Amino acid sequence: NDVVIRVRNLKKYFELHAGMFKFWGEPIYVKAVDGINFDIHKGEILGLVGESGCGKTTTGRLLTRLEDPTEGNILFEGEDIAKLKGRELKNYRRNVQMIFQDPYESLNPRFTVQKTVMEPLIIHGIGESYDERVEMVIKALEDAELRPAEEYLDRFPHELSGGQRQRVAIARALVLRPKFIVADEPVSMLDVSIRAGVMNLMLDLRDRYNIPFLFITHDIAVSRYMSDKMAVMYLGKIVEMADSDEVVFNPMHPYTKALISAVPVPDPEHKHGRVEIKGEIPSPINLPPGCRFWPRCPYAQKGICDVKEPPLVEVEPGHYVACHFAEQLAAGELESGEEAK
Ligand code: SF4
């Protein structure tokens, strides 16, 4: 069994500030992540895709235990880490690293590259001597393709480009030889011209060390390039999950279809009707009843979609969709315009 991360019924509810929002004495919750399930296997990259506010960053923070889950299980190599504390949590954090969106904010401006990359070794007590740690830092910088590594050791973040900073952040994650990496929008703040280099670096690292990744992005084209499998999130739920090519070329959920409609068609052979979504993403405080997508869905059916929440079901082998009409939509049997509103 090569499952590294198994997530079951994972939930994270944030309680809103009681003084401002308390209503009839009941606390009000934002359901940032609301009962999600997925597995990530050894050497696999799972892309987690959705608009901002859909819960994808919270999911990454739960998996790295920067947030405590409200409910559910996160199994790492078979062991539930959802409730780890103290030393056990510290050990887990050594195995699971996060790469953040903003390489300008994620590096301490007063630390040299050497100090930045060496810090996790010191925190976790790794390396017998200073010299051994320097060697590990150099190896991590070379793995992140900062060569010759010795030339970077004494530099400060302001002396580096955005791409070089993100490579330092990647080296800092790699120096601990992690067993799993969460990358949260790691290229979205980089200049387009250097994005491919950083993405290829992460793909190389996966190939070289068999490290699985959770790759979080709002960009379905980036996700397709990076990930083997894709999970599309909407308002705290996974609405579609399958192999990445299957999601892109055979999308079944209207929301996924809309995300794909918004980017240039990567392959004109694979046509699917344009789906445009209406309005803004609803407030996660006041979720619509039934399917959370119905107020924006061009296929919503009154009396069904606005009443009953669709479960995530395996519609085709390995292809999971949360829509009452996924099969009819895939077969082209449902016209848009039959709206619930
Ligand atoms: Fe649209 Fe209804 Fe499917 Fe939700 S369940 S995505 S509202 S058709």
C-alpha cells in the first residue's frame, strides 16, 4: 500500500468573532473545509484547484498541522496525525513541509541563505556538527538548482530574484528530506517567464525523490501541468476529482466546466460546451441550501439542486463528481437555462 496521505471527512470550521456576530446566542461558523476525502500516493502530485476562499489553503494548513482540524482524520503513513501534540507533532512537521506563495514574505530578510536553510536542521537537531549542516545546506541548494551553491550561502533575500527566493524556500523544505510537501500557489507570484523553471524543478524533485505533493492553485492549466490527479474545490467541498487529463478533457461538474471555459482550450480536439457561471461566490457564512453551486449553476433544477446536497460519487472508474445530474450533463442530455431561480 503506497498511500502516504489519506484524508477522511476532514472539516475545519472557524468561529466568527462572537461579540460582533453572535446571533440568538448561537455561534456562527465559517465552514472553510467541510468533509473532504482524498488519498495521495507515493510520488504522486494531487492538484487542489479552486477560487480564493474555496478552502484549498486551509486544507494545506490542516495537512501540515498549522491548523487543528475541527473533525476528521489525516492519516500519514497509516497513523492519524489530526490530534498530534508536542514532540510527536514536531516529528510529523519534520516529515511534512510547506512551500508558500510569497517568496518575499516567507524568507526572513535578516537571514542569509545559509542561515535560512540551516534553521530547520537546528530546530530538529539534525546533523552532528556545523560542517555537516553546511554540507546538507549545500546539497539542498544544489537540489533546488542554485549552483554553485557556495555563491549563494552569504547572500540575503534582497540580493536574490523572486525565482531564486522561491528556490531557497524549496531548499529549506528539502533540507529535512521530507516525505510529503504542500505547495500553496508556489508560482502565482512569480514572473511568467520563470514559472516553468520552478514548476519543472518541483516535477524533477518528485521524480528524483518520489516525494508526493499537494499542489494548491487557482489555475487549472497550472494544475494540469503539475499534477497527476486533480481535486476541484468549491465552498469547502470537493466537487470533482479524477486524473488531471480526465478532469480537463472530460469535466463533468458544471463548476469545473466553467473553470475550464475560462482558460484557452489546451487541445482543440477536445471540445466541451462553454459554461459561464453567474454572479459572485456566495459568502461561506451563509451557504446556500442543497448544492452549494446552485445559485450560480446554469443547469440547476428547482426542487432538487436547491434542496438536496449532492454527494461525491464515482460516476466513472476513478472519476468522482458531486452533482445530481453529472451523467446527464456528460451525455449532453441537459440544457442550460432550466434554472432553479
Ligand atoms: Fe448544478 Fe444541480 Fe449539479 Fe449543483 S447539483 S452542480 S446546481 S446541476
